[in-house]
Amino acid sequence: MEVDKDAVIADLSRTVRLQAELLQQEGQFMALGQNILDAVAAEATVIDSIIALIKSLAGNTIPQAQADAIVAAISANKAKLEAAILENTPQGP
């Protein structure tokens, strides 16, 4: 039985190309994951700043409507983040 060297070389070339594409996609997914972590860290920094501001205002009073608006905005952002995580997290078998 004779081996078709050209076919074997073509198959190997295709396999190497596909492996390179997979590695590139893996790198893109890793970068995406890092971008998400960076965004979450930035959000946490903003939230921590708001919490510090609210604590610093403890002796001073802010209008209840503003306090309610702050809490509502934080809750809305939390809900959006939770929904995005649930929507984009693969479910188990």
C-alpha cells in the first residue's frame, strides 16, 4: 500500500493551521475574561468610592430622594451584572 505523501502533508498542514486558530481563539477568550475582570474591578472601585462618600456624609444628611436614587442605581447595576452572568454562563448537563 502506497502512502499519498501530498495528502498526508496537506492533512498535517490543515491540522497545524487548525491548532494555530484554536490557540488564537483561546488567547482571545483569555483576553475577554481579563477584560471582564478588569471591568468588575473598576465597578467595585466606583462602588467603594460611593460607599466611602455615603459614610462621610453620615454626620450630614442628604435628601432622602438622593439616598434612594443612589441605592436604586446600585441595585440596578447589580441586577444587570447578575443577569448578564446568568445569561452567559453555560448550564450543566
